[in-house]
Amino acid sequence: METGTILIVDDNKSVLASLELLLENVFSTVRTAANPNQITTILSTTPIDIVILDMNFSAGINNGNEGLYWLKHIHEIR
């Protein structure tokens, strides 16, 4: 097992559960968030080494702009 903390952000709870199961033996801590609005709180309270970020959170939108917005936000607050 590697040390480190990973944050997985995805509005699909099946994806979150699957990735958490897959990665719990790779990282010492796996944090998940079903809502990207939780990112700021998690990053301010937990040292995160890696983020896996869904690119689309709203139904019917699949251009990736939401993910890009949150990626920029993550870079700004880190």
C-alpha cells in the first residue's frame, strides 16, 4: 500500500463506491465527495495528494466545462 490521500469527486455514487473499493488498497486514505461543492471544505481540512474529478455534474451537460471549472478552483485554493 502506498501512503497518501486521494479525493474522488463524482456525482455517480456507483462510480464513487467502485473507485473507493479499487483504490483503498493503494492509498492510505480515500476520501469521496458526491457533490463538487464539498471540494473546498475537504481541501481545507484534509491534505490531499491526488484528485480524481468527474468532468460533468449536471444532467444533460457533457462538455466537461464543469470539471474544468472545479479543476481551476482546486488549483486556486491549493
